[in-house]
Amino acid sequence: MAKWTVTGVSSANTAKTITKAAVTDRRHYVEGYMVVIKGADAAADIDIELQDGTTVIWRDVIGLGNGRGSRVGTICENNPFSFTPGTAVNLVVDAGGANVVTVLSLKGHTQ
């Protein structure tokens, strides 16, 4: 089992995607993710999608008006999200408005 972590930071008012690349004949398991906003309060709903390739398997949101430091995520080490073998994992986060920066983290393992 190979453990991994992927992180990323958006530019202000810019969507951001972080990806754990596909591994042939191997399955990714996501044990947790976190999205935090900084820089300014959310000026729009910030939609968050955890994707198995391009298929959405989980959705979350940081709502309009939430303050800097607001976060969403889940830790599911004992019951991780299971992905299709040979498929990338994507954490896709929408832009949040002027001066809003998003900080993304994704962790898991591959078997």
C-alpha cells in the first residue's frame, strides 16, 4: 500500500483542481480531504467535488458569506472512498470571489 498526499493553493478568485494521477491496474482510496478559504469572505458559493475521473462521487460547499478560515472536508481513514482501478482522483473547487484563495488537501493510498 502506497500512501500519498496532494495539496494545492488557488490564485485569488480562481477555480482550482488537484489530482492524484491514475496508476494502471491500481485503485486509489481517498482517506480524507479538506478545503479552506483565506484572503476574504466567500463572495459566492464555493462548490467542491470529489471526482472518480470525471464522475462526481461526493459534493460539498462553502456557502456565500462564510468567513476566512471556513473549511469543509472529511476524514474517512477507516472507510475510505474507493475509486475505479486505473482512474485519477480529482478534487475540484470553484472560485469564491474577489480576493478569496482556496487551500486544498487530499490524502489516501493506492493498492
